[in-house]
Amino acid sequence: MAQIASQYGVHPRAVEPMAEGCLGELHQTICGRAQGTKEQKVQEQKVERIAKVGKLAAQLEWLKNLVSTRSGVERLAW
């Protein structure tokens, strides 16, 4: 703080409130980003799960159609 105060020609006590305010905002910004990153990751995982469920449902329907269109003899040979 003293170095910053001397660089700008002000009393060190004048710098303290500004520095504390900046540090507080920096902390909130960093923590906010970390929280946002966690939430974003959870959201991405949910989207991936939903996509996987959709893919599996489509595969199941395809298999059901395949089985229902084959005759009994074809099913035994399969």
C-alpha cells in the first residue's frame, strides 16, 4: 500500500479503502466465476444425459420395429 501511495503521491491511509474495495470485488468475481463454472458443468452433464436418453430411446424404437417386421422364421434364423 505504501508503494502505491508513494507512486501516486497520496497518503497510505487514502489507498487502504480503495484497495480493500478492489480486493473484495476481486474475491467476489473469482468466487462467482468458480460457482458459475460448477453450475455450467452440471448443466452440461444434464444436457449430455438427456441426449443419451434420447439416443437410447431411438435405438430401442428401431429394434422394436426391426423385430416386429421380421417373420417368425427370420427371427429364428437371426
